[in-house]
Amino acid sequence: MKAIRRLTVRTVLPQPLRGLEELVLNLRWSWHHETLDLFRSVDPGLWEAVRHDPVRLLGEVAPDRLAALAEDRRFLRRLEAAIGDLRDYLTAPRWYQALGADGAPAAIAYFSPEYGIAAALPQYSGGLGILAGDHLKTASDLGVPIIGVGLLYRHGYFSQSLSPDGWQLEHYPAIDPNGLPLTLLREDGGEPVRITIGLPDGRDLAAQVWLARVGRVPLLLLDSDVEDNDRAARDVTDRLYGGGTDHRLLQEMLLGIGGVRAIRAHCRINGHPAPEVFHTNEGHAGFLGLERIRELVDEHGLSFDEALEAVRAGTVFTTHTPVPAGIDRFPRELIHKYFGGPAGLPGVPVERVLALGSETYEDGDRTVFNMAVMGMRLGQRVNGVSRLHGVVSREMFGGLWGGFDTGEVPIGSITNGVHAETWVAREVMDLAAREVPALMDGHGWEGVLGVPGGQIWSVRRVLRERLVLDARRRLRESWRQRGASEAEMSWIDDALDPDVLTIGFARRVPSYKRLTLMMRDPDRLRALLLDPDRPVQILIAGKAHPADEGGKRLIQDIVRFADAEDVRHRIVFLPDYDMALGQMLTQGCDVWMNNPLRPLEACGTSGMKAALNGGLNLSIRDGWWDEWYDGQNGWAIPSADGLSDSDRRDTLEAAALYELIEDHVAVSFYDRDAAGLPRRWLEMVKHTLATLGPKVLATRMVRDYVRDLYAPAAASARAMSTGSFAGARELAAWKTRVMKAWPAVAVDHVDSTGDESPHVGENLNVRAIVNLGVLEPDDVAVEAVYGRVDDTDSIVTPAHVQLTRDGAENGRVRYTGEIPLDRTGPFGYSVRIVPHHPLLAGTTELGVVAQPPDPPGMTNGDLR
């Protein structure tokens, strides 16, 4: 008989051991090796059995063992030291506190639909969640005052197994929050906080709020499985990325609208400063901007437009997808249903909501509501997650700023990073502490070059062997689940080899990541695996979305190949890819392989984790690898970009992959000196660590966010809110006036004076006559745009210089200035008018520009 309800009965710890609960309830243990060592010493065998989950450990440890520990002075001293270290970590000033109060936000709210903090808190599906988890952990390490907001999914993401014929099977194990390192957010009187949002049928969707402590960072997780709700409402937070369109919309409303309300409750109860900056990690949480508009309209009497300006100023939006298909879109009528009528947010008209998410640009779908588009309209600062992804995003969303060239679209980039303490093996950390102690303080990376190669090679052998042993265990479990008998699994004892070149490939399984590219020529792959002198072994992991039949077929193809008796000891598919498996793979593999269709990988941080563990990358130049590959830190797979025949492209790129592995990767790995060391390989490993180390760390990433986005956003938000939101009121009125008058703004005439055959180093005098209509000169900036021109007279990589008002002519305004002729060859210029206001983040913010269609008097020529 199945239980009708699942619950967790917690252990009552002896008084001397009560400090263990304090350690368990702060997820810092997930990246703090000394605390993990303490938990392991409670019961080493049980620690392995519960897969390093301290909550389960304390729930299952024998009472007599607890009684013995309560009398163990050495253990109690270690426990006291661990508690003291945690409390010092939570209170001591860190990097952020050294910045001083000027410009640094008092608090930042960080919204994400998923978080990969630890395998023991299964609230993530892939890279977006892992990145969010690393962001929070690093913010904690740096002392950045972030408050995380997400949802608590009672079934999380699915667990994956395989059928006998290799088809992906999904399971959704129930999760009891009381069995997780969480506590309920409660009012001062002890009753649980309740967050509600209105529904179209007059009901409220209610949620309680669970608090996860991620070091110094509070993470608020909203949970709709409460008695106040009916069955349908209780299931809103049942599964990560589960359900149909209505279900997903409700999840995102609860995350965005409910999340803001949860933050307000948390700050009120705990005396936490209110966030000045709101960071939206992808479009799923975009509705948070609507709730903040509602607050300002309701509590401060602002109009919708005024509240919009105040909200935009303090909002950062990060996009993670380089493909339109990866963006959440909802039917417009569904948005009208939930945000129109009595269910709508007071002061937030549904027509304005629909306008925020409307694809008004060329080729946009006028029938849908686009969450990423809304996020960009609600955020004054937008970024992608690698340099190449920033370029792709500017092209993808450039229509929102249609008056400007793609290069001026205000979408920047901050390349992702990874949290080293989570992903770097203990042995690597110990070696670094011994040989390059400066690394522990975040600098001195060049010291890696002096580490003896034999020590690095020894550590790599240990990590490879650990991976092989863990892979064999996982293989045995998988084959047992698939129905194999013990006799059929005897081969697993010798599967893989800790001395063979080991390649890892672990991803989500959408088609663009090309899980099966390595199988393009099965005979050639088989030859690489079975080479008698330079064999290769490949470990593969990945999950396809439950609704992605194509992705499941790709997994089945890999599994069927890997099941073949002649190669199954050299290539394996390991089911149920999660954080624990990801750590094992990125630590133990010699090479991390990644072969997406360029440029469809936004960043791809797994290769960063491998690099920090002394692995080398073998990848298409996409995401982060495009900007940081230098020819010595791995191998770049040539990409047949622009080839319209996708089948032909796969064939070419697969052939290049085989050639690199056979003629370069394997040769470097197996070419040994008299001491048995691969000298060239180790030189590449040390170069990789020395050059990539400081770049791929999440400390660099979070510092970039603080300096480049959070601090400027806080300054903008303060400028809008001071004096009863005088700045927001002024900017909203100014924008309304400028946009109404803009159709009459024009560049009437442009000319220049100077030598008709100018020389480099000279200046070109430019004069422009412009018509501003009813606008004042202070409302605009008139700019000369200049630079090299191509065969179509388009200005390539333009530069800008602002012209100076120089009188009036017949009711129009004259501007003059000088253009520096700073390069030789074909050169051209034009003039444009853009809106200007000190509270704008940039000249492109309104998305409008006035310029002559065929600039009169334009001079093109060769500069000598």
C-alpha cells in the first residue's frame, strides 16, 4: 500500500550536538570541505550511503552513534570550531564591504526559476540553475547583499533512468521540504508567512515561503502546496518546467509577483534593507516588474509611466538564450485573462502589460506575449552571458531599438563564471594551497607554471580513477534498472580504465548541442575507442526534456552504440545527470568536449569547471570558449558556419573532431618522456590554469555585475526616487513629450569643409542644419557618426562625436564640429539626432533616431 502523505521525522540530537543543526541549515557546507569532513566523521559508511546529504545523515544515524559522539571530546572540539568558523564567515567584512557605501546597493534581489546549490536540494534542471547557484554562493563569499528568490518544486526536475532498449524514462520522486535544509519564513508570532496573488475566477493562489541559507545569502522559495489552495492551485509548484501553458504562466506569476511580496515580508520580519536593484535571471521572473509598478502606483501615487521609469532604472535583465525557441511566449489572450478585469494588478492596465511583451519589431509574432521582450522593456540594463552571446542577442533583439545599428543595441555581456569551491576537486585545491598559496587569496595564477608536472599528473590520475570507479557503480545501477542479471553485468568490473585518455560530454539534450555528432561515422569512432596504442574512452551524460521526443531518440542512439559488446568498456552513457555526476565528470575527465551548432551556445560553463581541475577543452568556438581560446589551452573544432546544408555541416565538423582527437589530443596525451610524463600535455594544462583560472571564476563574474550593472542601476534608481520620485516623474513627462514631437525632428542639411583629398591626422569641419520642431536643443544631442566605409557606403565600426550648437538659420538650429581623420582608406560620415536627458542610461534608450536617408554633402574618399 502506498502512503497518502510523505513526511520526514527529524532526529532529536543530544544537547552537545545541537550545533550540527546550525551547520546543516546553512548550505555553506556544500562548498566547505572542513564542514563536509565533520559530517563524514559522524558515520563514514552512512555518509556514502546517503550520497553526502547531511540532512539524511542526521535522520538515519544510529542513536548509539550520536550518544558516543556527544561524549567524544575531539569531535566536539571540531564541531565547535566549525560553528565558530561559520559564524565568522557570516559576519566578517568581505570584498563588498570594502567598497564603501557610496554607489554600492544596500541590497540586490536576484530572481531565477531554478537554483543549483547542492545535489541535496534538487531544484535545478541545467545550466541556468547551476549558474544561479554559483551566483548566490559567490555573492556570499564576496559579501554582496543579495536576496535570492525562486520556487520550491515538490517534485523538482525529473530523475532519469533507461528502458532495456535505451529509451529515457522519467520519474518524479516526491520531495518533503522538512527533509531539506530549509526553514519556513514565519511572522513574529510564529505563523507561517502567506503570499497570495489573485486569479481570474475570484480565487487567490496562496504560497508559503521556505528559507534556504546559502552562506550569507537568504534564498526565498515559494511553495503553493498549502491547505489554503485547492488541488489545482497546490500543484502550481509541483514540477520544474512542468505542465501546460496556463500552468507555466501561473508559475511565472507566482515567481515574479509573489516573489516581490515574499521579499517585502522577509525584509519586514528580519529588518533586512529593501533591495535597490532587482536582477531578473532570464524572462521567467519578468512579472516582478509589474508588481513593483503596482506598488509605486498604489503606495506613492505615481502614474503607470512614472512608475515604469522608476522600476526600469533599478532593474537588470540577463538573457541566457541565443535562440527564439528558447524564450517563453504566451498567447496574448491568456495574458488578458490573468491581468485584465478584477484579477489584474491595480494601477497596471492590461493594455500596458500586453504592450510590454509585444513583438512589435519586423518578423515579430503579433499573437504572442514574449517574456524576454517584456524583461528588456522593464530593465534599463540588459546583458548576455558571453561576448559572442552579446553579439547574438543584439542581432536577435535589435528590432526593439530599430533606429540604431546592431552594434549600438544596448545589450552588453558579462561572461559567466563558476564557483571554484563547488566544482574544483579537493586534491586540486590542496595542491594549489601547497604549491601556489597566493591562489587561495585569488591571485598569483602565474605561479601554477612552476608546479612540478609530476604532481599535477599524479593528481589527475587520482581523479580519473575516482571517476572510473564511480562510473562503474552508476553503470551497474543502470543496467540493474534495465533488467540485466548479475551474470550479464560482469563486464562492468573492467569497464573503463584509469590510465586511458578520458573525454567527457555532458549536456542537456536539445538538438543544437548535437549529442550524437561523435557518432557521425561510427566506424571511425570505434577505431578511436579501440586504438591499440592510443585508446580513448568517452563518458556521456545528459537529460532530454520529457516532451522532447527527438532528444530522447538521440539518447537512445548513443545508448545503443554504447551497449555494443566490442566498445561498451570504452564508451558509456551515465543516466540521471545531476550536480554530483557533473562534479565527478568535470574533475575526472582529461578533455571536455562540446560541439554545439555555433553560435547557439550562450556560454557553456562545464568546460570552465574542467579547466579549473586541470582538464583541457575540445570545443566548437562558441560561448565562453570563443573569447578565451588561445591555441594553447585546448583545441578548437573548426565550425562550418553559414553552410546551409545542415547534414553536410555535421559531416564536416565531425570529421574535424575525429582528426583532432586522433592526430593531436591522443598524441599529446600518450607522448611520454623518460619519467612517463606527457610533457607537452602538462605544459598545456599549466598554461590553461594560469591563463583561464582568473577569468572563469565566478568571483570575476559577480564583481563585474556589481561594478558594471548593480552599482549603476542603484545610482539610477536613487536618482529616480529622491524627492518623492521627482526624477521618475520628470523623465516620464519628458519621454512623453519627446516621443510625441519626434516625427517632426529631422536633419535638413549636412556639409563639410576641408581639403577634398585630406590626409590622415587632419580634421574635417562638419556643419548640420536640423529641425527640432517643438523640442528644445537641450532635449537632443546631434552627433557626427564616422569611420571606415564598405562597398555599400555603410559605416563599419562607427565612432561618434557630439556637435555643438552654433546658432539658428530660418527657424532651424545649426550645429558644427570637427571629425578626426584618424585612419587611411575609404572613409565616410553622417549626422544624426538622438534624444538626450541626464537620466537616460544611453542615447539608444528610446529607440528613436533622426538621420538623413541619403546624407547630403557626404564626403567619401581615400585618406592618405
